Amino acid sequence: MKKKFWLTLYNIGVSILFLLSLYSYAKGMAGFSRFLEIMETPIEIEDKPNAPDLNDVKGTIQYQHVFFSYDGVHNVLNDIDFEIPAGKTIALVGPSGGGKSTICALLPRFYDVSEGSISIDGKPVWNNPEVKQHIAYVPDELYFLNGASMNRMADLYAACYPSFDRSYYQQRTKQFELNPKKSLNTFSKGMRRQAATILALSIRPDYIFFDETFDGLDPVMRNLVKKLICEDVLERNATAIITSHSLRELEDTCDQLALLHKGGLVLESDVQNLKTEQFKIQIAFPDDYGESRFTAIPDMKIRHFSKQGAVANLIVTGNREAIVAALQAMHPTILDVLPLSLEEVFTYEMEALGYAFDIE
């Protein structure tokens, strides 16, 4: 069935990354006004047969056994299989080159998967450009129209996204004390990232992808951006996907975390489950001892053991009450049970899986 679309980013999926591809096109025109004039020209686009209707997109994102390669030879993603529930904030973490940015780029169809599928509520999105109107994407490397101010970019966004909220944009620009009339070329790295985040959230999208969004922000602005993202997700029941190589920035922001390494999904779990399933024990005895002293404790799995002097540190999983009771029965001179940070959880998970890299 034929549908009339405006030749705007609304038609073909709107995201900041896609705006960058239009930038080179706009440069060759007489100017920005001419660019918008052409974008407003109506054309007809024909959907593929049986393309799903995704005008009311609010569902779970499903990556099912996804493989992807940029050159057709070397896989960047290998059998990625996980779900992102609607209305949740998920962090994709891992070292550089692990595949985080690629996962973000695949959903709005910047690229097609080599194998597998990506769907929303079980409906494939590859053949339906309408899904992109629900997605905003803030890439790691930010680009704006040359010499453009925030207001000029806001005009472009408003022309591309019918949902662009001018009032929200003005409020947040004032909140961050940014000059919307000043050229973005004069902004610092952190200020440019603030501007990109405000523009993306002003679209009021259902799905928001942030690639290394806290990079370049000072501690005060980093916390403000975190609060802004969290409030937006809660207010509109939106879904946020945040990539980062640092767990410190995400511990108090996200509901779920997925760890990527060398294109593979190493671990995916609810944040609270990760922090409660494992815990740290500091223990000491007056005599000499080693890890073997604890191996007979029922239902206790030791993920990590180290010892300095008389004090041992254990990272364990199992029934906390039963384990503590068993250790107390051994009459230690020191016994402390401590919570783990997410950084520690992932570090020990990697050790258990044989991976050797540092999580910052």
C-alpha cells in the first residue's frame, strides 16, 4: 500500500547519526533554507508487502542470534542474543571495540544484520522505515551543521521530527545555561555533548541510544545529565540504551547491564540481581590456611580468592545466611560480609570466564 511521506527524516527514520549523512548533502546546496525547502517536498514511498505497522512502538527490543560484519569477512558481533524491556534503561559496557556502538546502530537500520534478527514485540523492523521516527541516537563522535547554533539545529530537528518539543528544548537549554544562538563550533566538548543530549530528548522518542554520553562531562554536569535521562525515561516510559566502557557512571542509572567483549555477549543481567547474587567475605584465622579450608561449605561457590597476611578476601555466590552461619561455626578472628560494586562484579565475572582486561 502506498503512503505519502514528507521527504524528511521522519520518513526514513530519524536519528542524529542519520542527520550526519544528510550533512554532506546539505553542504552542496545554496544554504540551510534550501535544504529545508527540499526536505519538505512531498513524495510517495511504497512499503514492502506485509510491512508491520509500528506507528505505536512501545515494546520489547529483541536481538536474536545476531551476527554482523562491516566487511563481510570479520564479524564485529557474534551470536548476540538478549532483550531490552520497554521502559527500562540498559547499559552496554565493555572495552573499546567490543561491539557496543554497532548494537546501537543496527536497530535503526544503519546496517542490516549478517545473520539473525532484531524485532520490537516480535515484529521485524528491517522493512519498516516508520520505526525510526521513534528512535533518537546520540553518537560518540558528535557532528553538527557547520557553524550552526543550537537554535538552528533545533529548527532542523523540528522539521524532521513532528514530535519535537520546542518548550522542552528551551527549558533544558536554559537549565544547562547554554547559549542557543552561539555557534556550536565554539562550544567545548562537554557543552557539545550537552547540546546533543538536549536535542535528542526534545524529540520525545520512545527509544534513546546514547553512545559514551558521559564522555567529556565534568562531575556536576555528568550527574545532571544522568538525572535528566532518568527523569525522561520514567516520565514517558521510554527505553534508554547507554553504552560505556566505565561501570562507575552507570551503577546508579541503569536497570540492566550487558557486558560485551570481542563482539560477544559475556554477561547480561538485572542490576540488583548482579549485586545480590554475589558478595564479598573478609575473614581471618589465627593459624595458616588456604582456599581449601572453605571448599567443604555446602552451596558456596568461590569466584575469587586472595589472601594478604592472615586476612583472606573471597567473592562467593550462594545462600548468604547459610554461608555466614557455616563460617561463624569455624570461629574466625575476623568475619565481615560486604556488598560488591558493579565494577567488582564484572571484574570477577571476567576472571571466572578467563577474560583478562581491566574495567575502568
